[in-house]
Amino acid sequence: MPKIRIEFDKQTCIGNKACLAMDFKRWKDVGEKVELIGGKEVQRDFFILEGDFSEDEVETIVEGAKVCPVNAIGVKNLDTKKELYKREITTANIKEIRAKYDDRKEFILDPAGYFLIKTNPKSKEIEVGFCREPNVVAIKVIGKNPLEIYQTIINKEKLEIRKDHYAYLGRELQKAYIALQQGLEYVQDDELNFKEKVNIK
Ligand code: SF4
């Protein structure tokens, strides 16, 4: 059985509980954040747990660390000294690229179809239609937030569109969501106008 060290930076933790969903044996819900079960606080809000774990347990521990969106969890094999999951982000050999894109010149329409997106300020919902041919809505998805809508469209309805079109959908959904939260007008493809609030009757 490999000897493993789990590190948990509680200060960094944002409490979305993804680690807990992946590995309930190691993590405990303690309200806003999680607790590393059996972990010892070696400095303020920094916990360590060392022990012998089966290969299967190690795999689950590493998966739990991987799903943490803020790198609050590190895992090290103390026998081999190998980092199984590093908390620190390495940038030594990074390839840095300046983003460049001119929508007027480079935009290409997705042959699979196009989205029609609007908000309903009364119900605080976003409505997304997808047209495979001009002005014929084939699918309509209504939801409260971008996550549930794009998960439904992409992973449940398995809509086949270009990769940049998925990104476009995410961008527009987030804009629509912000508009609803802030009481702004949402116009698909336009920038949000933060200076003008809409009247909801
Ligand atoms: S996944 Fe990371 S941020 Fe989320 S609760 Fe676990 S440690 Fe905290």
C-alpha cells in the first residue's frame, strides 16, 4: 500500500464541495467549506493527512483533488516522492499567446444552424432556440442559469455544433444571466448596457 500525503489549503477552498462528491470518505461538509477527515492543522487553515491507502483509494483521492477548481488539494506519494497532484501551478515552459481575432473579417457561420436567445425578465428565465434552417426553431430550452441550459443542450440533447459555437453559447448565456440579475436589457450579440435598467411590468 502506498504511503500518501494529502494537503488541504482551507483558506483557498471556496466550498463548492466537488471533492466531497468525488470522495466522501476523505471529505466532510462543514458548512461553507469542507474538512479533511483526520487531517492535522500544521499551520493556520493548512491541513495534512498522511497514511497508507490502497491503489483504489489513492485513485479516488487524486480524482477528488483534480476536481477542485481552486487547487486547494495536493496529493503526494511519500514512498516515491512523486507529486500525484500538485497544488502549485507551473509556468516554467509556458507558451504565452496574445489573443487576436477580428469578428468582422474572420467570422464563419456554423452550417449546423444558429441560436436565438432571449430573456424573460418576469420569470427571470433564459430561452434558447436553435434553428437548423432559417426561422424554423427546432429545439427550445428554457432555464434559470447558463450551467443548466448548456448542459441540457450539449450533453443531454447532444446538439452537434462547432466548438466556437459552444463557446458563443456560453458567452451569450452568461450575458443573458447577468442582464436578468442586474435588471438590464439583453440583446443577443450586443454588449450589455450597464447604464440603463429596464422596467419590468
Ligand atoms: S473542491 Fe476544492 S474548493 Fe471545493 S470544497 Fe473541495 S477543497 Fe474546497
